[in-house]
Amino acid sequence: MAAKPRRGGRRPNRRPGGGRGRFKRKVVDEREDKSVELEGIIKVVLAGTMFRVELAGGHEVLAHISGKMRKRFIRLVIGDRVRMEMSPYDTTKARITFRIG
């Protein structure tokens, strides 16, 4: 009498990486990050965690707090030095990423 095959057993993966392979992973390329790092001083506190920040050359930009700073409840006041990221495509707006002091 021949042995019956087991039912409900584990099936081997059909692909080497496992899963269906439907979605491709996004490869993060360092060349994609085109933001410019700047430092400035907070001059005006606006509503909704927005700030008017003066850069070294005398220019002013509108900046908002990054999500991690908001999550950790880091407070910013007038006169604080901050580090910001600015897009090269819109130089009037920035994201505050670090409070220097």
C-alpha cells in the first residue's frame, strides 16, 4: 500500500525572495536629496507653528517645524538659532530641523 501525501503542509515559496513580488522597493538614492541646509535666527513667531526666519544674508524665509521636532515638543522662541532644510525650487519656504540655541 502506497503512503498518502500529507495535506495542509507548508508549500515552498515560488520566488527566491518569498512573497508575490508585486511591489518593488523604492531605492533611496543620495542624489535625490536636493535640499539645502541653512542656519538662521527666528525673528517672528506666527500662528500654526510657522516662523519668520532671517538668514545670514538678510533674507527672510517662512519656516515650519519638522515632524520630529513637533513630536518631541521642542519649543522655539524669538532669537533662537535654527538649522533648516530648504528646497532649491522654492527659496521662500523652509523646514526647521534643529534648534541650535
